Amino acid sequence: MSSPADSGLIQLGTLARPAVPPGQSAAERLHWERRARLLAWGGIAWHFVEFLIALVAGLAAGSIALIGFGADSLIEAIAGLVVVWLFTGSRIGSGHAERRAQQMIAVSFYVLAAYVGVESVRTLVNGDQPQVSWVGIGLAAFTAATMPLLARAKRHVGTKLNSSAAVKEASQTSLCAYLSVALLVGLGANALLGWWWADPLAAFVIAGVALKEGRESWRGEGCADGCC
């Protein structure tokens, strides 16, 4: 039988409340809950903008990697809404809500992995060659530089709240940074070297990492890197 430390929560889904870090007052916890909501709303706003830019640029260029990156941005916005939902009203401090939040985020990863994986295979089989997208390259470069900062802030807050779901949502923001690097390589190789197949290969990276993150979130492993 696993111990409470295995997931960073006390019998998540069966008892009422996640474990609160020793020495944290009620006022401090309210502060971190407000910070979690603020960061989530900020991330949601940016990810919607990112989604629109990537989707329009991806459709214009026929880039499955760019479209997949846009889909990831939309899912990240949804994950941010899950965190807002988790730290609002009667769900605050609920172990059951925490577990449901983890599962909702996991499902979003699975949807992304399935869509991008299928479209990558279709692009390779059909030999669909995407056009150069300098807008996409600029978006990927900007995201690669800024998302680690947002992810670090979210992870810090999630750790203070001892929230596996919040830490996992921070991991999803980190994933955005990693995927933007893969996207930048794929789009750059296509633009500079004419390697059109680098685009669907970059999309495969996006799908593979999303699948891994989804599996970990479903298992409740979001606090494995220091939540407790």
C-alpha cells in the first residue's frame, strides 16, 4: 500500500483535504490561493492569444506542428481554467476536487496527443509539404523565452498549496516551452533547409511529450518534484 507521501496528498479522493504544509496559516493559504488564480488567469489570456496566432499561421502554412502547438495552447488555457475552478468556492481544500482536476488535465493531454499524432502520420504519408511561416517562428521563439518564467511561478505557488493539480498545470506550462523549442527547430529546418518532414516530426515530439504528461497526471504524480 502506498504512503501519503507517494502522491503528496493524504488519501487523495477519499479524505476531505489535501495536506497543508506545516507552519502555514490560513491567511497564508488564502494568499497563495489568490496567487494561483491570478497566475492561472494571466496564463489563460496569453494562451488564447497564442492559440489564435498559431492556428491562423498554421492553417495558412499547412503546418501540423504549428496547428498542434496552437491546440496545446488552447488545452493549456483549459488547464488554467481547471486550476481556477479548483481554487474557487467549496472546492478549495477538497481532495475529491483535487483528484478530479488532475484527471481533467490528464484528459486534455490525451486529446492533444491523439490529434497531433494522427495528423502527423497523415502529413508524412501524404507528403504534404508545409510552407515557411516566419510568424510561427517568431511565436515559438517568444514562447520559448517567456514560458519557463510563468511555469516557475506556477510551480512555486502549487508547492506552497501542496496541490498536485496545480503543480501538474505548471508542468503543462513548462511543456509549452519545451514544445516551442521543438516547433522552432521544425519550422526553422523547413524555412532554412527545406526539410519539410521536420514539421511533422516536431509534431510527433509534441504528441509524445503530451502523452507522457497525461499519463503522469492521471496517476497523480504531479507532486513528485517537490510538492510535499
